[in-house]
Amino acid sequence: MTLGQRIQTLRKERGVTQNQLARAVGVSKPAVSKWENGASMPDVGLLSPIARFLRTDLNDLLQFKENIRDQEVMAYMERMETVFSDQGFQEGYEAVCSLVAEYPDNNYLKLCGARLVVNQAESRAISYHLETCRDWLKHIVTYPSDQDQGLVKPAALSILIRVYEDLGQLEEVEDLLCIPERPFDPSLLLSRVYLMQDKVDQAYEIFISELNRSMSTVLANLQGLYELGVKEGQLDKAKIYAEDFKEISKLFAIEPWKPSDLVLDLALLENDYDQALLHLQALVKELKRGPSKLYQGPKKQVYWSTSGHETQEAILRHNLREKPHAQDFIKGPQVRLILDQLKDT
């Protein structure tokens, strides 16, 4: 909501006409009309008189809010997805940019915004959108905030690699990924101290955060080992990693890992289309199930969240159509029916 829209809203809530507001602050009625239509802005010196006359304060008039909670970020992202869906990619992108500009210090908002734009741009070769996301993600990695959840920086790095790949700039990400000497992490020791002091909530928070962090690392490594097995033509090894990935991601239900991802890909590589169909059906169910809330702390923080399942469905359909080893598979009538039922963006 713009300042002019806020003035109009407050004015109507107070039962004040444009003429009354204009006389109270010493301007003309057309000036007030221009504020509310967005054609002009009130002078800075008029803001306090406007706020006093409308029986509010400057923070409320300017809608100043130092930051927003993670739950609010997710609510904003749902609205942004609707903008992408109803108004198109460019309008959605601009809406996300506007929101990030409003809360420039919120790394979680930058992460979710970048992920949404990158997912929506999956089939588009639009470099400047990706460059914007790259800058947001680099800020998260370079300037982590004390308010960040434990997975914000790793998630940003993961998406950043994907963005650099799409931009053809992978060499530029190497400096960000240099592994320093691993420092001592007192988190688990601290959680034990909390436990011995019966500080249950504090101990629980650390255990849950560390569990999510550790399992996400395990799943990322299994996916990497699977991809190495495929690249080396060792499908027997790849199958072991794919099955382990499936069982662990199913057990811990940590987003955005989908249990059937790798087993579907392997079945396609082996031309086992019956199994591939079963895994595809399972994967679609996993996408529609939405973010898991199994592993949350007592304060109900969501440690990892994805964009809505409609976006994920569109990415799945795009990825299947782009895989060389899936071309015969997607021609099957049952598969075509499933793909046609997936949401597009």
C-alpha cells in the first residue's frame, strides 16, 4: 500500500473528506486527491500534521515495520505466487522486488523471494531476473543475520549455485564455497547443559535445528553420490544411493527433498517405465502434500519451507520434458494424463 493509499484508507476510516483534510493541513483539495491517486507525494513537513489530523502516528501512517516474522514471509510468498499465476511473470517479479526493497535486512525474505523467482523463471532465459536473485543470495551468504534460521545460509548457497549455473558463471561461486577450517560448534554441548537444567524448550530448539541441518547435509551428499554414480555409468551404485535417499527423506520429511526424485530418475535411465510410472505417481503425491511440519521446534518455527506445490508441479513437468532419457516415457498415455493434470505457471 502506497502512502497515498494509506492516507485515503485512514481518511475514510475517520469519516473525513478530502476537503476537510486539505483545510486542516493547509493545502488544496486537488493536492490531497493527487496524493491518494499516486500522482504526487505530500511534503515531509506535512506528514506529522496529516498523522495528527487522522488520529494516528507517523509509523502507522508510513506503515513502518522494522521487520517481519517468518510466518508473515510465507504468507507474502503465497500472495506473490498468486501474482505470478494471475498477472504473469514480470508482474510477479516486480512484486517480489518491491517486497524485498521494503525489508532489505530480512535474509529469509530474500531467500524465499529468490527461490520463488528462480522457480518461476525455470523455463525462461532471462538473465537480469537471475542477476537480481544472485545479488540477494550473495548478500545472505556474505552478511548473515543473527535472526537467520540455521538453514538460511546453506539454502541460499544451494540456490546460488543453480543461479550461477544458469548464468554461466560457475567459476565466480568458488570463492564463496572455499571450506575454512571447521570451527568448534558448542551447540550440542549447550543443548546438554540446557537439558540438565530442565530448560526443555531451549534444548529442544537446538536438537531440532541440528537434526534438520544434519539430515539436509546427508541428503545433499547422497544426491551428489547418486549423480556421480550416474556420470560414471555405475548404475548399481547409483541405485543404492537413490534408495537411501528415498528412505531417509521419507523418514525425516525435510523439505525440499522429495523421496521419489532419484528413484524416478534412475528408473528412466534404466528404461524401466513401469517402475518410473509408479515413482512418478508417488512424486506427484509428495508434491501435493506440501511442506512437512513434522520437525518443528516448540515455538513452531518452520525450519525449511518450499514454494507452493503448484510451482513445484510446473518444475517437475518442465524437468521431465527436458530430460533426454525421459522422452519416450512422457509419450505414454498414462504419463501424458499425469503431466496434463500438473499445474503450470
